[in-house]
Amino acid sequence: MPATWVAGADGCRGGWIVAFAEANSDDVRIRVLSKFADVFAAPEQPQIVAVDIPIGLPAVIGPMGREPERAVRPLLGERQSSVFAVPSRQAVYAPDYGAACRVALDTSDPPRKVSKQLFMIVPKIREVDETLRGAPALVPRVFEVHPEVAFWRLNGGRALAEPKKVKGRPYGPGLSLRRILLAGDGFSQSVTGQAAPAGAAADDLLDALACAAIARRLLAGRATPFPDPPLRDGFGLPVAIWA
């Protein structure tokens, strides 16, 4: 029986940390790739890619923000601040932070600027968006996920009590909790406890594995979209976080 692979991808300092997971075994391969498109050129040829990046960018953001963020924040308790507010498509493609804030104010109701945390990942949002719009055949294989929502799912639908970072630094109890949850989903200690590859941090590794856990659920038809059913943006890209 040929191997069936899925992938969980998370942005990191070196580009993208990707956990390639075989769907029917405990085989997991971790690599840092410079470009998102490289995931599809990998030898594993993943059928499903679950990526921690917003997909589907509305032209206008309503009172409570983009629908996926609205749907998942109440699930996460004290971890909900990890779900950044995503601005309009036009704001994402603005040339600099000042312009992004000006455009965001004009394309949101009530007017809202772009957070600096969100703006830091704008290049990766654009990269995924451009990849999918340039290769529509990839769209059915790529799903937006969020690590804290993934861990919520692995924790039986309960918000995690411990953060993964405190004051910007890795927090041991929070990382240990996430390793335990990944172990409960079939990831071995040798996988969850390994050193992160160059260009990525320990929490990036765990987040990529959490994304891969949802990719396995997606392949098996056991994942849920937030909102349900997913919406579509002006380019037909899905607007939903899966878990």
C-alpha cells in the first residue's frame, strides 16, 4: 500500500517549518522550507496541507472581524489573544504599515487599524494567497488552521490552561502540555521532543505538528470548519479555520 502523506506548516524565522506525517503510520519528517510552494514539491507529495496562516481575505471587515476569528476566539479562553484580527485584502497588500492602517480604516466597520503582530506575518499571508490564486488546483488541498485551535481540539474541546510563551519566551509547562496532547494523538516522544531544525524554534515545531494533526483529521473527514459552512472571498478562496 503506497504511503499517504499530509503536512502541517507553520511560519518560522527560516521560512516554513513543515511536519510531513504519514496518514497510516507514525512516520513524521520535519523540515524547514524557504517557500510555501516548496511543500507541494516535497518528495512526500502531501495530499492535504494544513497551514497556520489566514486564507481567504474579505474586501471589507465587519464589526466583529473576519468570520473565522469570530468563531474560534470564544473557544480558547485565555489563549484567544493568539488569534490575530485579519484586515481586508487591500490592507494586506498595502506597501507599508502606515498604508496598511489607512486602508484598513477605510475597509472596516467600525474602522480598525492593523495590529503590528498581524502586520509582521503579512508577507507570509501574501505568499500563501499568491500561491493559491496562481495554482487553483492546490486550493482543495490547502486548509487554514490555527495551532491553539488545534490544541483545543486535541484537548477534548477545552481551552489550554498554559501558554506556550510568557513575555515572548518559551514557557516550559506550556510546551510540556502541548507535547502531552500531541502524544495522545499518536506523535512519538522522539518527534515531539526533538530539537527544532535551524531556522525554527521549539514552539514552531510543536505548532507544525499540531497543524499536521488537523491535516490527518481533514484527510479522514473528521475536521470541522469555523464557520460552518466555510465562506468564500472574492477570489473563491475558502474562509474558515479547521479543527
